Amino acid sequence: MLLLDYQNVLIQNLLTERFSGGAPVSIDQVVSDFDGVTFHLSTPESKTKILISIHVKCFKELVQYGAQEVLEREYGPYIVTPEPGYDFSVQIDLENLPAEQDARDELIMRLALLKRNAMAAPFERAFDEFAKLSEEASRYTSESAPQGVKEGGELMAIHYREEEAIYIKASHDRVTVIFSTVFREETDRIFGKVFLQEFVDARRRVVTLQNAPQVLFRSDPPLELQGVPGLKTAGDGKMSYVTFVLFPRHLTPQRRYENISHIQTFRDYFHYHIKASKAYIHTRMRKRTADFLQVLNRARPENEERERKTASGPQEQTVQAQNKVLARLMDRYGPSLVKLEFMAYDLDVDGAKALGTRCRHALRYLALRFEHPHIRDGPMRPTAWYYPAPGSTAWNLLAGIGNPKDIGITGLETLILERSGITPWQLAMLVGKNPRLRVLKLRTCRGAQPEFLNWLGGVRKDKDDAVVGHRPAPGAKLEVLWLENCQRLLSHPIEEQNGKQFSDDPCDEGFEWVRSLSNLQCSLPTMRRSSSSSRSWSSAFQKVFRRRSSESKGKQPALDDEFEIGEHKDGFYKYSQEVEEENWRLESQTVKTGFRTRSSQPKGKQPAMDDEIKTGEHKNGLYKYSQEMLEEGDRRHEPRTMRASDSTEASYASAQMPPIETPTLPYTIGSSEWHSFAAREQLLDNPYGGEAAEKFASVLSVFSKVYTIAKILAWGLRMYGVELDDAPGGILARLKNTEAVVETDSLAELIEVTEKLYYSLYARLVMEIANVELCSHFDLNLRRMLIKETFTLPETSHLRDIFITFKDVLDAPEICGGIDYDLVRQHQNVIIRHATDKLAITGFSAHDLIGYRTSILKIVSEETHPFVLKWRGLVYLYQMPGVETITVMSEKYLTIMPKVTATDDFPATELPFVNRDSIQPEVWQHENILDNRQATLAKLEGRSVGDIRREDSRRRLIDFVKEKKCICRSSCSCATDCTMDVLLPCPCSERILRIVLAKRHESVGEQDFGPRCGSLARAFFEGLAMVSREVAHYELVTELHRAMQLFEEVVGKQRQAAATGTRFI
């Protein structure tokens, strides 16, 4: 709690400065105090004579009660004629001050207590009356005492405020002090009553407080004020009365002075803490209410504007509108829904969040249908309906992945996804979260890939796609598995396996995962034996399941010479479609699983099949041709490789696009078209003009984003003491190679270093996510043992959120079009081998001081532990090291103190901070007053002082930062402390100033590119670590986007400086 000073601090500071012996200066300053009191400090005669005047509203009443005598006693030799407009004046001659320093300090304090001494007169008079009455009463009994002794002394009224007064009355056994106070708001009255009730309760509870004065609170005037003339009462109930009863133990000469000072400040103390408590409760309400948090986090206009910019076209705007409607419906009806079918263009964050929160446990049937081939929407090509939607992190919310708690659907029994962009990993997490799932139908689904299907069937494969083991199958309880138009079921195209020799026995290479789906096994033999479906199943099994006899081994039968592709293509597609639909109608009662490949049908009448074409004769050739056409169409019509055209809708439906000779923008990692194009365009003549500049900009955008995350991650790992090897394929070596070619004009070289850095970074990042998650299983709350340091490392839960944010960005479709998991596994094997070799040299002991290694060894050795089941199941993404190796690797994240503070490639440079002592005291004092006003406003509005300063145009933000004053948003961990104490140096000032200076520089400066970006990486990692834990999911993404944007600007400046030959600012 804040205890108000009795003296006027401004007068005390000014006199202390003048008494210190400095050169005399002119003074003319008006100082305001509580209760409408005004001081005037001036030097009207000379600079060495300071005149101090005071104006008090109730001074005439105070004079009646002896104020003049008290003031003459305290300031006798210094009293002068009052200044016009003021009630009392004293004058101090700087040339005639006491010689001793203690005497000077005592004089300064007396002058600063001018208001207190003036207001003390009626209290001293009441205390003197109490002494006289008490002495007289001691001579009588209570019955025989004279009437004057029983009634007590005079009731003194001090009307020190407009509608409020202090009443003092002395009796023979007590002194009663009554404050009348006005509460403008009903909530203020309630808070005041609670505070005063606590005074009563504390006096009863605590033994040492039982001698405190008695406190009474009432809305009507107490009995002591009955019949007082001119008593002001508020008819609206806003007036209240607080009574203090001072007993003889409080009125001893030793305690008089302190008690008078205490009771004078009661009213100001009382109302200040009412306002402060309201502000505190407002802040707590916002922190504890999830809805308020969302409003606060999205309240800033620039954030809303930035989110709106994601809708770059009519299609995205349509998706947003559809999902907002879904979100509103789920908010109202979601908890009661059992079955839901949602038909739209795609799913975004709003819709996924509404489903994941409002339909979490009750929903049993969910169908998300995003395939609408009958719709001809202008912004969308008709062929787009037959390919999965782009990947999105929105599916994380539906599956309960990431930072948000209590989110994700868990009670599904039936799940249907049509044209969904969900990734294999997201689909695995969604299926794993729903143990009661029995029906899974995937149509044109991006997640139906070998990684997911092997996980579903409990199959573990090595990098050569060979089965190396089995585990419990998460899909063992499925009764229906429907896969339609999922063109990536096999990890390698059929043509790559033509040369393989297969045994005469039936085999299911590529579909080993089906073996563990026990509830589906009964339907497969039935389907194969059915006469009505024998034709389609024999063809499908020969094509997909590789069921071959000795006659069919070897080379596939060639197409007949008389069969012309262009002539009979449409007839073949129509025929195969009709055969499949007829067979599925006949066997709908018994079929529980099937594998189909669906292709688009053009509009209009289909040409008939040539009579010379026989189904049995060309069956294999037809299926081979259909597979080739589908794969070729997949390569041509992938959404990110489509190019603009002036064709009409009819031409889209009847013809495919011609081959693309040059890649379309933007560039993404893993794009085969960009690789081939870069091989042809080794060196461009003018990389900054025309079409070449657009291509370079596309590559540099991905280059900058990957480099940003790699640089920040490398510094974060170093702070935790993670050793990064300098091997040629390691992340440090890749960073150096990337920095070495930042100025190159070779498109091929840029693409090469970008993709090498990406895979090195991705492999390391996934490894560290697993290590951090494993460390979090050991409950050691280090944050309670914090030392007062400028910066501490984030705890494991927050660090995991940071790393997952990195991975979400790297997985985004605008950065990576298709990841090569073999390269990821290769990099991870190198990391594991390096860590294992080092462990063999240093040795391993299972015993440590806190028991961490023993606990972790138990976790990773238990095959059924959730951590082991999760990470061993992600065989396509993560290679788990040995138990001792992973224990040592995860142990690094136990610390909260940085292992290193700066290195050569991550330097700490000098920053132009302003020394607070160099600021003129008058200016500093004035700014402190304004800062406290801003902080009070922030408390009342439930925001941070940084938010207020960002909206105030009075000063530049960089000026606040240079003085180490906080400009952080409410989402920063330091915002609360900096708002409560505006003089506290903001711990974020260094990183903010470093970022601001980098933005303001128009050129590259003196530092090399690598160290300059290393300095920024230090700042942004600290910014990610300082994000408040309550809003981490949203603000982490925002902070990382700020970093990528600035790094992209730095890369552009570096390339421009290299092209123009300029370097310094």
C-alpha cells in the first residue's frame, strides 16, 4: 500500500537544492497540494530571498481554532506579511541559513510541513481540551460531574473541501474526529465500506492492532453532529461519515504529533486506494476472463488491419465470411450438436476454433465438405475442385495442437473430409484425439499419404521405404475406411517399380498398413469374391496392390498401336467412372473400405469407345495410362503451379493447360519447376529489372524467412548451452554459407543455399521440440527461484510454443510446397551421431543432484508412455535418439539463466541510451508527473502504460526508449510492472532500441551482414521470450512476423549496397 507523505515533496526538493549552496536563481512556481491547497514559491525581492505563501480554503476557520499561534510558534522569525491572494507567507534568506546541516534539514522539513502545521491547530486545541476535561473529571464521579464536563468541549468544524468537512470534539475520556466524505459513484461507496470494515476486522484479529483507534462508518450523521447548524447532507445518499475515536492512549504527548499527521492524510489516503483498487480489479478481471483477453489482444487497430490483409482475393474473403457464419452458429448451438455437416470453400482459423471449443466433446458426426464441382466461381478454376485445398494451421485448432488449452474435438465416431488441406501429421493428431472413431472417409484429402496411413496401421518404415517394425495400430477399431481421389497413397510412382521382381504369392507392397486394420479385413475377401465386382477389383489389385502372377511379372503390356490417346481419352474416363459407380451400387451393403481414383469429367457429351478397344485386352494399359494422366495432371494443376489464362470456363472444363515453360510465382521450397528453371538460368544479366527482378524477389522472400528463423533459433539454442557443431551440414555452417551468398546474382545459388538451410533447420527444430517437450515432463518450477536479472530464459512450456511457431511458419505453403522427409531424416541422423559420439567421450551417469536423469530415463524406457508413443509414431518426421543421448540433449533446457550473453556472430553493440542523471531536474520532475498520469489512466482502462504512450503523440517513442521507459504492449511480460512503477527501467529497452535503430538505418552500416543480423536475432528472441503467457499463441506469431519483415528489409539493404557500391549510413 502507498503511504502518503505528510510534507510537500516538491517544496522539500526545491529547498534542498537551493540550500545546497548552488548559484541563486529566480523562482516563480505554483505548487498544488491535496484538498485544494496552493503554494507559491517566488523570489520577488532578490534571488537569495525565497518567499513561500500558502492558500487554504478553510484558513479563517483554522485561525479561529488557533492556527495563527501554531504557525507563529513554528515559523516565528520567518513570518512576513501574507502575499496578496494567499493566507500566510514566510521568507527564507539564503545568506542567513543555519550553519549546521541538521539544522538546515530540520528547517526544510518544517517549511515543507506548512500545510500540516496549519491544519494541526484544531487537533492540538482538542487534545488540550481533553487534558483539561480529563483532569476535572477525575475529581468527580460519573453521576456528580458537572454538565460541562459531561458534554465535553466545543465541536470544531473545518470545511476544507467543497462539500466535505472535518469535525473534532473533545470529551473527558476521548477525542472524536468525524470525516464527512462524498462518494460520486456507488462502487466507491462499496469499496470504502469494505476497506473500513477491514479496519474493524483487523483490529479484532490482530493482537498488536487492538490498541488502534476505533473506526465507524455510517450513511447518516452521527449523534455528535445532531443539531449542528449548516450541516451539509446529500439527499441522494452520496454523503457518508467516518468516525475515529481517539482514546487516552493515543493522546499522550509522545504520540500527539504523529497521530495528528496520520489523521490529516486519511481522506486522501482513503480515496486514492479506492481508485487504485478499482483499477486493480479491472486488470484482474481482464486477465481471468478469456473473452476479455481476446478483445484486448485484438483491440489494436493495426492488428485488426494486419489480419484483414490476409484476405487477398474474393476467394479468401468468401472463406472468411463462411467461417464467421459457422463460428456464430457454433457459439450458440455448438455444445448441443451431435451431427454436423459444413459445406464451404475451406476452413479457416475462426471456423476451426469455434468447432474445437464449442463442439469439443458432444459432437459425434462431422462432415467437412469443400468439394463443389458444380459451382463455377470466377476467382476459382474448375479444376481446383478436384485437388486438395492449400494446407493451413487452422487444422491445429481442430485437432488440439499447439498452445491453446481446452481445445480440439475428442468425441467423434464418424469423420468425413472432402477436398481438405489437412496435412498427414494434423490428420494423425485429429484421429488420435478421437479414440471412438469408427468411420473415416477421405475424399480428395491432402492428408491421405503414406505417412498417415503407415501411422494408422502401426507400420514403421526406414528411409528406403522398407518395413522395419510394427506398433499398436491407432486405426485398429475403424469399421469403415474410405479413400477416394487420394492420389498420393504410394510413396513412389508405379513406374519406378516396373523393374522390380515380385514373388508369385500375393503381395501388398506399399499397403502393409492394411494388415493391422482388423475390423476391415472381413470386407476385403468378400469384395474380392463378389462376381459383380470381380472386374474392378482384379484391375484395382493388379494396379494398386501389385498382385502378380508369373505371367504378369516384368514389363507392363504396352498400349495397342491402334489406341490413340487423344481420340479415346474421354471415352476411357467415362467408361471407368461408370464401371466403378455400378459396382459400388451393387456392393454398398457389404463394402466397408475401398480405394478409388477419381478424375474430372468434362462437360458435354462423351465420345463412345472404339469397337476395337477391348477391356480385357488393354486393362493394364488403360490403368497405367490413367495413372500417368492423373500424375501428370497433379503436376500441372497444383494450385501453386497454375498460371493465369484468358480462357473461358468452358475451355477449362474441356482442355488441360499447356506445359509451363517458366515457373509461376511465388517460389516455394521443393518446387521441381523452380529447380529446372534455376538450372537453365545460372546467372541473370540484370537481376534488378523486369521479370528477373520478380523472380529474384520471390526467392529472396523465402530466403529471408528461412534465414530469420534459423538465426533466431541458433541464438536461442546457444543461450541454453546447446552445442551446435560446425560440420558442413550443420546449421551453423549453413548459416555461414547463406550469409556468404546474400549478395549473389545467381538464382541457382540462392535456391540451393535456401533449401540446404531449410532442411538443416527443419531437422534440428523438430529434434529440439521433442527435447523441450521431454524436459517439460520433469516438474521443476525454476521460475519461482528467479534472481533479479534483466533477462531470464523462458520456461519449457513457453519455449515449446516458440519452437512450434517456428515450425508452423516453415510448414506454411508459401514457404514449402512439399517437404522431402528423407532429407530431414538424414540431417537428424547426423545430429544424433554427433551427440552420441560426444557422449561416448564424456561418459554418462544416471545420477544427478535433482534426479532429472533418473526420471527421464524412466520415461523414455517405457514404451507405453505418451511421449514415447507420440514421437516414435512420427517416424517420417522424427528419429528418436538412444535413451541416454536424448536424456543429455533434453537436460540443457532445465536452466533459466543464459549460458552466453554475446558471441562474435551474435554481438552486443553499444546503444545510445540517455543518462537519466544528465536530464535537468525540472524537466525530469515534469516528465515524471506526466508519466504517472499516463500510468494511472492505463490502470483505469486495464491497459499498459506502453499502450497509452503509443497513442500519445506528445513525444517520439524512441525518446522514451532511450530513457529506458516502457513502450511495450500489454502482451509483454514487463507491462504490468512498468505500469505500476513508471520510474522502473524497462527490461525491454535494449532490444527495442536495437530494432528501432535497424529500421531507421537507410544503409547497411559498418558491421558485416552476419553479426548485424545476429544482433537482431538476439533482440527478437528476447522479444519472443517476453511475450505474456496468457496471449502467447497470438502474439508469438505477430512477433515472428515482425522479425521476418525486418530481416527481409536488412537483406534488401545488403543487396542494394552491394549493387550500388555504398556501405555506410
